[in-house]
Amino acid sequence: MFDKILLAVDGSDHALHATRKAAELARAVKPEELRIVVAYDPIPLYLGEPNLQIAITNRKGEAEAILAAAIKEVGKVPCEIHTEIIEGDNASAIIEVATTRGSDLIVMGSRGLGRLAGLLIGSTSQKVVAHAPCPVLIVR
Ligand SMILES: Nc1ncnc2c1ncn2[C@@H]1O[C@H](COP(=O)(O)OP(=O)(O)OP(=O)(O)O)[C@@H](O)[C@H]1O
Ligand SMILES: [Mg+2]
């Protein structure tokens, strides 16, 4: 049923909580793969070189650190773990990966790094729920 699970993480505590749930789920349902995705905002081309390259390297470095923390949190799971770092609008990037990889389930936090404390659910989660090609598990 859930052969291909996509986990979206942004380095927030909420995403780490979602990571623990995704790992528990993977241990229970034994999927084919757990794909962990980090998106970063597009970098404006007008930065010009060498700033553009520096910005890209920094974003990728941050994304890699976020992925490493998520993989550590996942621990042992009975499936392959894949990772993807994508530039683009966060929600669009998550939806695109879910579509192209044929994900059966997207797991994500209800909130992320955003600072608007009153929000029940962040804008990335809202957009993904509205446009995802598969079921979405919002962890809170
Ligand atoms: N850049 C990202 N890459 C991958 N997943 C993300 C990214 N940003 C958010 N997510 C996922 O979406 C969840 C909810 O984050 P969201 O961005 O919706 O909330 P927020 O940051 O509190 O609000 P907002 O971004 O609207 O200010 C996170 O816990 C994470 O699972
Ligand atoms: Mg956010």
C-alpha cells in the first residue's frame, strides 16, 4: 500500500518529529523506499558570479546537513533510503518529486521553520495537501 514513502524535511523540530513517525511507519509497513527530500528557495540569478556559486554551495551544504540529521533520526529501517535536494518553491518541489518518483505517501510536519506562531499548519503543508498526487500524512 505504501511502497514509496516521501519524507519532506526542513531542519525544524516539527520535521524531526515527522521523521520519527515516518521511520516508525517504515518499520511497520516495510516499504520499498523512504525518500527524504529537502527543497531550497531559488537563488536569484542577478547575484552574479562568484556570489551565485557561493549561495548555491551554501544552500546545498545546509540541505546536506538537514538530510544527515534526518537520516540519523530515521535509524534502522527495512528499506532503501534515498535523498534529494531540489531548488524551487518548497511545496512545488515536494509535489514534483512525489509525482516523478511515484510516491504513495508524503509525510511532513504541520509546521516548519516559519515564525508565525499562530498558524495551525504552515504554507508548505497547506499547498502540498491541496495539490499532492497521493495521500499526505501531516504530523503534529
Ligand atoms: N524547504 C523544505 N523542504 C522540504 N520540506 C519542507 C520544506 N519546508 C517545509 N517542509 C515540510 O513542511 C512542513 C511544514 O512546514 P511549513 O513550511 O508548511 O511551515 P512553516 O515553516 O511553519 O510555515 P511557513 O513556511 O508558511 O512560514 C515541515 O515540517 C517539513 O516537513
Ligand atoms: Mg516553512
